[in-house]
Amino acid sequence: MSMAAPNPVSSFAVDEVVGLRRSRWARLIDFVRHQPLGTIGMVMVGIVTVAGIGADLIAPYDPTSNDF
């Protein structure tokens, strides 16, 4: 007697096959629920990107000047 492995098809692929149209928010929530490490990675990349873009606001002083 053999048992078949579960089918690892994500709901994204099922939506494309069935032809259902889901909102972007529903797909985002589905991704967050099924891929928590991917979500954490995206948040970390977003934080680093925002810090890089706003670096002048975070540290407005010249890094090469010395004030003894």
C-alpha cells in the first residue's frame, strides 16, 4: 500500500487555473499567511531601503568632519 504525497500547489496557481480573480489585498494576505519568512524578509528589505533613502534625515552630520 502506497500513499501519495500531498500536492504542493499554492493558492496562486489554483487561482490561475480556475480563473478566479482575487484582489491584491487578498493575494497579499494569502502570501503573508503561507510564507511568513518571506514576509519577514520583505519587511527587512523595506526597512533597509527606507533607511538608505532617508539617510540624510537619520544622520544629517558630515561623517568626515571631526569635532574634538
